[in-house]
Amino acid sequence: MNLHHLVHFLALVETGSFSRASEKLHLTQPALSRSIQMLEQELGVRLIDRIGKRNELTPFGVAAAERARKIVSEAADLRISAQMLTEGTGGTIRLGLGFTPNGMFAGPLMTMMLQRHPSVGLHLSAGTPEAQLAALRTREFDALLVHSRAVPPNEDLAVELLGRVRSGFMVRRGHPLLTVSRASFADLIEFPIISTMLSDEATRALTRRFGPGAHPDRLLRASSDTVSTLIDAVRSTNAVFLGVLGTARTWLDTGEVVAVPLDAPLELDAQYAFVTLSGRTHAPMLETVRRFCVQLAQNETALVK
């Protein structure tokens, strides 16, 4: 059976249109029609019912599409395996990150790869968990680094939990809050609080610790998906950044940003997950990336104990 016929059939299934499938495949519509007809002739059954301008899968077409996806995916794995054998440690690692993990891991990871493995490409992309998971399943990403709560249980996903990392309130060096030995919630809200959009889990922890006034709808003066934007605001204003300490590690280590001591523990931790597709072939360099991310999370956990 010609693998190209299966690829053409799946393109038609995904787009629902001969014209859109032709554009996606860079084929003429007559060529695509002939390919589908040849597949139907080889299988001895009709796969598509052409009803006016609409195309509907026959019952056998539905079953054939499911099997075709598996066959095409396995063929893609075979090509990847062959490519890795010829390229050795070359190629490109494509990693999807949640917005907060991006702030913590992207810079150190890119620095490490450029210093130690300059011949290996690295593509990092931040986005929503839903979009990241979809891209992982279509092999646009080799792996994801996201908050563990963003990954629903599914047998096609291999999930490795990383160490829990601490969150806190952070301010610029010389901020008025640092004149207080142990800041209370009343002290904190004297200044604008900024953060990324907070999860339901984080919201519950904040309101449990500080009361209803700590709900993000009332607490946050500004928010952003980009941690570096929030850090820039903290460095140049009296704003207070609520976030994972590891996302500001560079500035914390230099003393430019300081974690605010509180009158009681915040108990607001985050746990990230390294996610890959189960049973798939991965580039050897992906293991190097995974180990680095695990170690970075462990180091951050140790720093804040």
C-alpha cells in the first residue's frame, strides 16, 4: 500500500475538503482525487461519500482513518529514527513551555545548550497548555515543560514530575517593604501587586493564607504572561511581584531583586512536569535537556528550603 495515498486520505479527512486538502498537500485537485480513488480501489471499498459539495466518511472510511493515522505516525517515527542515526547528536530539540516555566527554564537551558552543544538546534516556544499539548501530539514539539496541573491523565502521555519550587513576594533592592522585619498582608497591599494569571490552586492557597482580600480579582493590580515584563516593572517601581522565585533567580542572586520575608510561611509551591509522548522515539539529546531541567528544578528546591 502506498503511504502517500494514506497521507492524502488523512489530509482530506482533516480538512473535509478536496480543495483545502489539495492546498495543504501542494497537489492539484485531480491528482488528489486520483490518489483517493486508487486507495479505494486497492481496499475494495468506498471511503468517501461525495454528496453535492460535501464529503462524508463512510463507516469503513472512519475505521480506515483511525488505522491510517497509526500507520503514518509509525512511518514518521521510522524516518526520525533513521535521521537520528545519520545525524548523531545533531538536529533540533523543540520544547514547549508554559508561561511561568518559560521564565524559569528558558534562559538557563538555552545558555547550557549553546555552551555545551552548539551543533544542536534548540527551539523554545511558550503558550497555553491546551495549545502545547495539541502541538506535542502532532509532533511539533518533542516535549513539554508545563505546570503539572495542566496535564490531564492520558495513556498517550509520559509525565515526569519535577521538584516543587517555592513562590514568594519579590521587590526591588531598597524597597520600603524591606525596612519591615517580617511583612504582613496589610504591609504588602500598600503597594501594587503584580503577577502572572494565577491558577485556581494558587488562588485557594492565597485566600486560605490571607483571607478573601487575597483573591486575584482583588489582589492584582496588573498581570502579564511574560515574567520578564513583570520583573522589569519590579526593578523600576515599588510594585511587588508574586511568583515562582526561580523565575527571578538571576536578579535574586545579584541582589537586584529581593524576596520579602513574611510574618508566616506562604506555602504556595508549584510543581512542573516534563511531558513526552508515550512509546515514541526521541532524539538522544532530549534526554540531556530533560536531565538539565530536572537538575535545575532540584537546585531551586534546595535553594529555598
